[in-house]
Amino acid sequence: MKTFKYIIYKEGKYYISQSLNVDVSSFGGTIEEATKNLKEALELYFDDEQVLRNYQQINETFLGEINLAV
């Protein structure tokens, strides 16, 4: 069993859920739906056992925000 860390952010009217361990994301109309959909997307992604090598263990997470004048 692997533990996955993820973030959720709002984009327009949808919540986007994005895994930090592998490049998989999903969305939903609510936070709960976005989380459920991400879990399903991860399960489908790992149906192929060879992609397990893409998994990165993440021990700590920090959330930050940086402003750039671009």
C-alpha cells in the first residue's frame, strides 16, 4: 500500500485534485468529488504495474505562494 499526497485548488467552477507523488490529476464539482475522482484516476493509473517506478515518496509537504512580476 502506498500513501499519496495531493493538493486541491479551485479553477473556475471546478476543484482540481492533483497528486504530488505521480503526474495524475482529476477534478470535480466539490472537494469530495475531486478527491474521489483522483483516487479512481490513481487506481486506473496503477493498473499497469510498470508505472510503479514513477512513484515518488514524499515525507513532508509545505504550501507556499510566490508572486512574480511576469
